Amino acid sequence: MATATKKKASVRLQPIGERIVVQREESESTTAGGIVLPDSAKEKPARGTVIAIGSGKLLDDGSRGESQLKEGDHVLFSSYAGETVEIDGVELLLMREDDVLAVLG
């Protein structure tokens, strides 16, 4: 009897249009005073790194507007921005470019 084995395929997440994919920074596990925080007490950071960008916003004339962001940018965004997706055990955020508040230099 033959058995089928499932291989874990690496999935590439490519956003569409004006959307971007951001990998959120790790939250602090200790306070400034040295107290260790459990996962339930940690706030999700509103910072991350852009890992993929879409083709740009569709303009009224049918062309695509160029993105102001590029892969590798460190960004600051609203804490409630985007949708959380998990790919190969990595938590990523899929959000609109408009949800980004600033690029960190």
C-alpha cells in the first residue's frame, strides 16, 4: 500500500494593487525595570519592515501610481492596520500603503 507524503511548500505572498506586506518587529519581552512580560501582556509593536509591495494604486486614467515605499523600508503604522496572516510560521501583515504613517530613517 502506497502512502502519499505532503511536502511543505514555501509560499510567496505577493500583494495586489496598493497593498504591502509588512513583517512586524518583535515586541519587548522585558520592561525597562527588568520585569519579564508574558505574551498576553505584550503590546504588538506598530513598527515593521516592508517585505513586499504591490503594483501601485490604480489611478482614474487607468495607469498605476508608483509606490512611495520600497522593500526593506522600516515603517511606522497604526496598531490596528492591516490583516494578520501566517505564512510558514511567520506572522505577516497585509495592509494598504495608506495605513503607513511614516518611514523610519
